[in-house]
Amino acid sequence: METTTRSLLKGLLWTLIGLVTMSLVGLAFTGSVTTGGLMALINATLGLVSYVLYERLWARISWGRRDV
């Protein structure tokens, strides 16, 4: 089973990648660093929470796993 710390670190790193990407997309679409950055920050926060909850849920499901 994956630890909570590992799930959180994976989520944080994935969120950082998404934050940078979304900031660039927001800037390209709005022309504003502030608006694009705010959009990215909101998206990253929601994405991080969703990702960690999703990972923790799947960590509790044994279907499809093989014992090694």
C-alpha cells in the first residue's frame, strides 16, 4: 500500500507541472499574468486535492493487484 506522504508528494509534483502549464495557457488566452496566474492557482489547488483523494481511494482497492 502506498503511504500518504508518497501520495502527497506525487500530487504536489504533478500540481507543480500543471501550475506552470496552466499559467502559460492562462497568459496566452487572457494576455494577463495576474488573471492567468489566478486561473492556474485555482486549477492547481482543485487538481491537487482531487488527485490526492483519488490516489488514496485507489490505494484502498485491492482489485487488479498482484502480490509480489
